Amino acid sequence: MSDEVAPATSRINLSEPVEGSAYMQLDSDAMVPVLKRLKRAQGQIGGIIRMIEEGRDCTEVVTQMAAVSKALDRAGFAVIAGGLRQCLLEESPDNQVDTAALEKLFLSLA
């Protein structure tokens, strides 16, 4: 391991906080694997569309759809986990965590 200090990370600020929502700034470095997963899922969706257009077997189509669904769920959980981690690391008076909103956000993926 290096003794060097890691450079400051940039943040993805998706929008201004909305009352009653779970607002979290996302560390763009932590979102790199999420973006890769989403781009892979995007490609899989294109493949599913082609499969349907070609009249492929229902089982093959549904299997691919299940894989995309799982990839999207995992990406969503990774986003929430990254946001929660950021909230815990940057406790400050202006960084209030609305636990009910976070629970609602988390359960929206279930």
C-alpha cells in the first residue's frame, strides 16, 4: 500500500434536495462500477429487443430479462450503499439524513 494521500474525489450532484426525499451526493469514483453495470445492462436490453424481433425462444428471452433485472437491482443497491456511506463519512449540520426517505428509496428496489 502506498502512503500517499488519495486525491479529493468529485461528486455527482443529481439535483437539489426535494423535501421528503433521500438526498445524497454520490462519489463519482464509487459510481464507476455502477456505470459499467448499467452500460452492460443497456447492451443486454438491446440484445433482448433483437431476440424478440427475431422470434427467439421465450425461455431465452425471459432468462436474459431476469439477468438484466438483477443487474439493475444490484446497480440500484450500489447507488444507495454509496450514498449512505457518503452520508456517514460527511456528518455535518447541513447533511441531515431522512431515514424514512432512505428506507422508502431502499425498498423501492425490492
